[in-house]
Amino acid sequence: MNLKHFIDPKDDERIVFALRRHPIIFLEDIAMILVIAIIPLGVFYFLNSQWPDLILGPLTGPTIILIASSYYLMVWLFFIATFIDYYLDLWLVTNYRVVNVEQHSLFSRTISELDLAKVQDITSEIKGVIPSIFNFGDVHIQTAGEKERFIFEQVPHAHDIRKKILDLVQENQRRQMTAVIENIS
């Protein structure tokens, strides 16, 4: 993954980790899409059992095929939009900053960043049975900047992520203190 796609990196800036939501979240969406895709099959079998001539009619047969094809095209487009939203929501943590890439819809994206020096508090939370079993949750980063709170939603190992970001914040503070001391001397 190239950092230059999202921000203008500093000379020694490197990506420490890139995060996406836990895959189980996307599996929930796929299960819902599969249920939506099965509904027309139930309608077809019901219509075929009640009115078999309706399905085979010279006018109704092609109309039903057209409606079913349109329906499945919409289901496919819904799947693609859901996948794009899942895959393109991204959080990058570098040794200098946090970058939040949020895909709102197919043609709408927001990229925001914050310096690790502005981080005031980091909280991780795992709520619920499924998140506890699969070890994923939210990480909240509180800052003093314009956007007061960054949220990494449903990321794997939320508590470990919080600890790693805290370590990066402390490393960044040490680096800044060293730079200040060097400038004074």
C-alpha cells in the first residue's frame, strides 16, 4: 500500500499498520444479500405451484424473466456497493499520523488525518457477544484538533491497536522532545 495515494508523506514516514473492519462484518452483509437473493425463488415456486400457466404464458413469462433479471441486477449492484464500502474504508497509522479514509458511497470519499502529537486519549471498546468471540471492536482517538474524535470502527484486536497507537504517540513525543533539545543546543 502506498502512502502517497492518500497524503504527502514525510521523508522518514512509514506505515506502521493499515486497518479495515473485521471480515465478519462483511460476512453479515453477504448473508443479508443472500437472503434477499433467495426471496424471488420462493415467489417463483409459489407462483408456479398456484398458477403454472402464468409462468409459461407468452406475455407473462418474458415479463417475469425481465422483472427477475432486473431484481438480480439490483442485488448484484447492492453487493458491489457494499463490498466497495467495506474494502475502501481504511485507517492508516504511520509513525507520524493517523489517516482515516472513509468511503461514503460509490463516488464519495473523505480522507482526514491527525498528527500523533495531537492525540490526547485513546479508548478501545468491544461490546457484545459476537465482537467478544471474534475479538473486534472500536478504537476512539480523542484529539485537540478540529475533528475531535477519530473512530476505527469494528477493527480486529481493538485493545492491541490502542496499545500500539499509544506506543507510537509516546515515540513521537520523544522524537519531538529530542528535536527541540537539538534545536536549543
